[in-house]
Amino acid sequence: MLSKMTLAEAESLPLWRRPVGLLFVMAIAMPIAFYVWSALLNNFVKEVAGFDGFDISALHFVREIPGFLAFLVVFIIIFVREQVLGLISLVILGVATAFTAWFPSLYGLLILTFISSLGFHYYETVNQSLQLQWLSKERAPHVLGWLMGAGSASMMLVYVLIVLMWDSLNLSYNIVYMVGGLVTAAIAVFCFVAYPQFDSPTPQTKKIVLRKRYWLYYALQFMSGARRQIITIFAGYMMVAKFGLAVHEVTGLYLINLLVNTIAAPFVGKAVARFGERATLIFEYGGLVLVFLAYSGIYWFGWGILMASILYVIDHILFGLALALKTYFQKIADPEDIAPTAAVAFTINHIAAVMLPLPLGLLWLYSPALVFASAAAMATVSLGLSLLVPRHPEKGNETRLARYIATPAE
């Protein structure tokens, strides 16, 4: 890690030690801790900590605060290289996950969740920036699809092990959290040792960047953060609260979901490359409107666990299409804006994520169906915004309205 190397020089390294190799290792490492945490969370807080719907929404409110503060990454990378910050963040995520079961109370879990979320969100911010800096515009959709597939395969392994071993080995929450968290931390430490520091071709701006010509990207990020809360908080919680699924049953559902997504992920990248960002985003948001309305139907019409499970798999496939938002920004952005804009975009994405959990938690206590109907309304707004994405986005052609605005690109 002490040696430094340009991307061109890195081409002489073995494939696994190149920048793309590091992206794949990190894509495998992060889900081990994060999805061990999320796979057990709903059962853990219900069975051990005694949470209700409002408590779980409070937990997710705290979890989203570091995402809201992601813009601070811009100032941290003045002193710490992005690659180093990403690996430090993975260590924080892993260690905090490892000790989750030691604090089975509302306030204990709020503190541990904040720390692990700090690692998760700062890793995700830096990781997105490095992906767009290290991958060419031509290769990005394909490689991002394969990276999604690698992450899904890692998640699938986690879920398979939980399903097979939870009952047969009588595992405890503490053991699983410890193993998952420490494995992620260990992989991050390995990356410190095994990989040189890669210099991106364009030095990144070390200040907050807000450009008017990126407005559509900002708007889509904001709406993405708003509707994402419904799936993150309530779709999984519904499986436990309404249908009473046990740990291995919930994890089994996650496993089916991941198997489908692992197979689909590379094709998602190809679809973005083939049909473009505009068509991909329209398809994603239109599909999500229907899925969220169907979630409401589970409560309105009494549909069963089979329908809920099918919807859960479909909405995660649709969310995978969001990589089109990354490549859309890559095409319209100045190369030096990628790191600061990734940080700002994460903050914008999490404005709604911080604001919505508590009100939605209260709404859930009154009517879970209305929570999902609200998500359908949010997806409808995203669908309207996606219609403004041009077929061939680039600098100066950021939106379909650009042709009517006689102002130079910033």
C-alpha cells in the first residue's frame, strides 16, 4: 500500500492486483458485514430488543445520518487518499457489526448502528467515486454490472451459510455478527497490504461542487433516497411482523432474491449499454410504481406470503437498474468533479432518508398500506424526472431541456 502507481502502470500487474481487481475484492467484502447485519436485524430487534415499528424506524433514522453527512468526505480526502479512506471505512463497518449483539437495547443499538453506518456510507461514497474514475465510459456499464453480480454472490454466500447453519448448529446472534464483521475487517486489512495506491488520471476537486447543469442528477438522487427507505425499512420488517417469518426463513427469501440478482446483474449492465440510461431508468421507475402499489395490495386485499416474496424479488431487480444513474452522471460530469459530486449526491440522497423514517414509522402504526402507497407516489415522481434524461447524455446535453436553454455548460 506504500507504493503508488498510475492506472497505466497498473496494467503490468497481475489481473487480481489491478484497480478493477481491488474494486471486485471490496465489492465482495462489504456485503459480508452489511448483509449479516441486515439479515438478522429484524428478528434481532423484535425477539431480543423488543422493538416495535416506531423503534425500527428510529434505528434507520440514525443509520441514515452518516449518509446525510457524506459531503464531509470532500474535506477528508484533502488529507486521506480516497482508496485509503474506503478501506478504513470497511474496517469500521466490520468492527462495529461484530459487536452489534453486545448491546441489545434501543440506545445501544442506535450507537452501534451509527458507527457501522459511518463506515458503510463513507465506503459507498468513495467506492462510487473510484469506480467512475477508474473505469472508462465505454467499459463502465459492463463492469458495474459484474461488480453488482460479485456483491450479490457474496451476499448469497452469507445467506446460504445462515440458512444451513442457523438451526443445525444452534448459532447465536453474537457468533454470526462477530464472524461476519471480522471477516470484512480482515479483508480490508489484506487490501491495505496487497494493493498499491492507484493514482487516478484526473486530480479531484477538494471542495464541495454544486453545478446547475447537474440538477436532474441531484433530483433523481433525492427521489431515490426517498423511496429507498420503504424497501430498506419496511419491506423486510413486513415479512417478520405480518407473516411471522423466522431468521432462516427470512434469510432464505433473501437468498432466492440474491440468486436471481446474481444472475441478472451482468445483464443489467448490458441493458444499460444497449438501451441507454433514459430507457433503463424509465423502465425501472415504471416498474417500481406497480410494485409498490402491489405491496399496498397485500394489506388492502389480504394477499399472502407468496405474493409478498415475488414482489420483494422483483423490486430488487428493478433497483439494480439504478446503475444507469451512475453512468448517466459519468457521461455528463467533468472528470475532476466525480469525487466531490459523489459525496454531495450521497448527502442529497440522504436528505429524504433522514427526514422520512420517523414520519413513516408513525404512518406504519396507522396503516402499513399507506406507507407503500407513498412509495408508489415517490416512484411516480422519479418516472417523470427520468423522461428528461436524454438518449445520449453528455456535457452540454445533460437533460432534454438543454436544447431550449441558450446558456453554456458550466
